[in-house]
Amino acid sequence: MGKVITMKEAIARHVNDGDFIFIGGYICRTPFAAIHEIIRQAKKGLTITRSNAADDFDMMIGAGVVRRFIGTFLSLGLYGLGRCYRRSIEKGVPFKIEVEEYSNLSLPMMLMAGAMGMPFVPVRDMVGSDLLNVKSFMGDDKYKIIESPFDGRPILLVPALHPDVAIIHVQQADELGNAQIWGIGGDCKAGANSAKKVIVSCERIVSRDTIGKDPSRTIVPDFKVVAVVEEPFGSHPGYAPGFYDVDFAFGALYQKASDTVEGFEDFLGEWVLDIEDRSAYIQHYIHRFGYSSFKALQAEFDYGYPVSYAY
Amino acid sequence: MHKHPDDYIKPELMACCGAREIKDGDVVIVGTGFPTMSANIAKYTHAPGATLMQESGVYDASPKRPALSVGDPCLNPGAAMVGGLLDVMGMFLQAGWVDVGFLSGSQVDKFGNINTTVIGDYQSPKSRLPGSGGANPIGSLAKRTLIIALHNKMRLAEHVDFITTPGYIEGADAREKCGMSPGTGPQVIITNKGVLRFHKETGEAYLASYHPDTSIDEIVGLTPWELEVADDVHETEPPREEELRVMRDVLDPLRMIKIYENKGYV
């Protein structure tokens, strides 16, 4: 059976209730199409992770699909604190999620350790802070401090992470899943490779020959990939370099909507639950804001000098 | 002598205070807003060899609009390098290549500890804030950190509710005892009222200079601990003509820095 399937099939087949999921993105290449599908399928009890989470994680928390969050940061950036995240932690709405707190150095290193088959990794941050004084569901396995066997000095160790599945959005992939990105990477490569399997969402499916014209851009090899989903505009309201810009106006819309539970539920209904798939989402966007708004987000082309791998 | 035009706004003065802490050749890790402005002012004036990076993986960006986040699309085209968190936070910061980091927070205390995690009790907080993100590693591993803060009794504290990012923790030698490199730590707290520096022996912040429209008494009154005042305390040098020209003509022609006035930086 081929790996190229719809998002509906990919999420139904490869994301189970209670799974531990790495979700790539850093405003850059957020896999929003997949996130909406997870919410539509009302997955339960997920553990989610990534460094620097934003509106996507906030939305999943508000929608009640998340039980645990291994995180470093969650905010709406320009638009302030994550409303659903705050309601969950401060008021238990819809319920209080459990949070294990790390930093933007430690968490990527833990994902790297997972990707590399290392059991743990030493890091040089977090000491002297209260991040070491709070432990949640990982308990004493959140970290260890040992005397280095090399110089006898204390050193902090953090464990490798092994997500059940990673979901990433990339610019292009071939039909078997060789996935290529350009632009800000965040922890996408380490996170994807730390997981037991990878769902690749992409702006376009290209031929294996096209991948081979610039193979240094590949961050995940096909043998780790279980599904390839072509989802143009799949990161909106985030962006994909070379394809479309961040939608700042939509960010403001989400902030305003998520200020209240009712507003958030209306938003979820309009943009997620009552929408069939990503192409219906694009149609709804154009219907709601006009084709000119959609067009205004599209990137202009500014090609660089083509690389040559010839010898 | 430098000329000092008097039509500047407070955020411009604060950006200049940040710029003056940067030396030629410094490798600087920035976020958005003030830090980027400060680092670029330095680059265009006394520190042409300073270079900037963002934690998201970007080195030496040349954005065509002010970046609104460290993941902003405008940081990609024209950068010298675009990698990921492991490159900047691991290969550059943890490996000891970063000279200066900028930090800000919802709460900053007298030891330069910063809280961006919770207001109130951690288990049942009054406000859940974003968390560390890159702040803790920057505060732990950059050689010098520059802190931007609003000067009032809400934002400054004798002790923060939660140490997300360590300053001098509870005294000058506490960082080293935890295993951090000697000589690192916060260098300055730049507020909308003045500039605070840190005692070498105690790790406590003291008033080094007061901004032109305020007074030592006002600042001491706005500080929630017994603020010591330096023997050589003086008025902060206002923005120089050259610094204002760089800000207004080159870096921020739309004067987006004015939004900081709405955030209380007046």
C-alpha cells in the first residue's frame, strides 16, 4: 500500500489515543492541517512536545486532546499569553494538563539524544533555577545530577525522548517520504528522527529525481516515514518559506476568539470541526476574507543560484 | 563632544543604553524589539564587528521589516546561516561562543533572577506565563546578559516567585557553585527610569545612573528592595544624534519602537 494518503487516513491510522507525539514547527512550517485533523478526530490523552509552542499547542489544549505537555514555552507571541493554556492551568478548563518544563537547549538535546540512540545527554543549563525544583509526570526521571566521571564536577543529565510518532510539515517530499526543508529549523530534524515513525505533511510532492537534485536538504529519510500527505497551505496561519507568509491578522483573530471559552468554541467550530479537510479550509478562508487576502500571503519567488552536485 | 537632541522617547533612550553595553566583535543573541534595536545601533556606531543571531537557528539575518518573533519569515532570506535550535543553543551558546544575551521578564529581582513561568504558586498559579523558552540557557551560558525591565513594584521584586532564568541566584558566588562559568551573569538592568548594575561581592543590583527626567528619590521609591545608590551615580547620557539617526533613518523608519510607550516604557 502506498504511503501517499489523506490527512484523515494518516491521523486515523497512525495516531492513537494516549500517544506521545512530537509536532514540528517554529511558526515556520507548523503542521496545522494535521493538528486540525487530530482535533476533528477527538483524539484523547495525548502527550505533546516541541520547543517553543504557540497557537497550535494552545488550540489542542483548549480542544481537550492533550493530557501532558513536555515543553519549554507556550505563547501567542505578538498576541500575548496562550489563552487556552492559561485556562487549563489556572482554572482547569476544560481540564488541567500536566506540564514537564525544560528549556530551548535541554529539550532539543533530549530529542537529539532520542534520535541518536543515546540514553541521556548532559546539558549545561537549568542549574540554579526553579526548573529543577518542579517535577511532574516524569518524576525523578526528569533529570539527574551526577559527578562527571571525567572531571568529578557536577553535571546535569536529561533523558532521551522517544515519541510514538512525529508529525512535521515540510516544503517538499517524494512519495516514499524523503522530506526536505529550508528556512528556520527549530527542533524539527531532531524531533522527527527521535520518533518511532513519522507522518510527513508537505506543500508539494515531488519526484525522487527532484529530491536527488539537492539531497542535502533532506531531514528525514523515507524508511522512517509511514505517511505522506500533500497539504498546500498546510501551515497556515504559520508560514512556509518560499510559499506563504505568516498571517498576522489571523493571529489576532485567534487571540480575540480564544479570550473566552465561548469564543474559542465558535472558532473551533468554524475553522476546524465544521471543515472537512484542508482544501475546504482554504475555500472557507477565501470565502471569509476574499481571494485578495489569500493571494497577499503567497510568497514571491526569489531563487538563489542553483546548486550543483556534479563531479 | 556628542550632540544630544532632546526630542527622543524613552524606549529610544533604553535601546541606546543597551547598545552601549555591546563591544566591537561581540557575538550577540537577540530576541525581538529592544534587543535587536540595541544590537543594531551598536553595529552601526561603535561596534561594526558585532554579529547577531536568533535562537531559532538564524545567524546574521538581514530582515527587510522588523522581525516580530525569533521565528519570523523575514529572518530567512539574506541570513548568513539558517539552521535550528541545536545549532544556535547548542553549538554556539552552550559551546561558549556567545558574548551577550538580552533578557526580559514579567518579574526581575535584585539578584537579576528572572521569572517567566508563573505569578504566584507554581502548582496553582495566579498567572501561567509562557515558560523559559531560550531564556534559561541564554541567562546560564552567555558571558554577559543585559536585562530590560519596567521599573515598578510589580515588575521588580526582592525575590521572584519562580527563578526561570538564574541571575546571581542568591549571591555573587552562587552561579559558580551550581557549575556555571565564572565571570558570567547579568551585567545590567536597563529600566525606563535608570540603569542598575551589580555588586561584584554581593551580586545585588544598585543604581548606576538615572534617566534625565527622573530622580534618585523617585527610583528608590519605585524599587521594592532597599536600592543602593552608587557613589558615582550620574544622569544617563541621552541618545546621541548619531544613535537617533541610525534608529530613525536606517533601522526603524516607521518608528515601531513607539509601541513600547504603550507598554509603559515612559
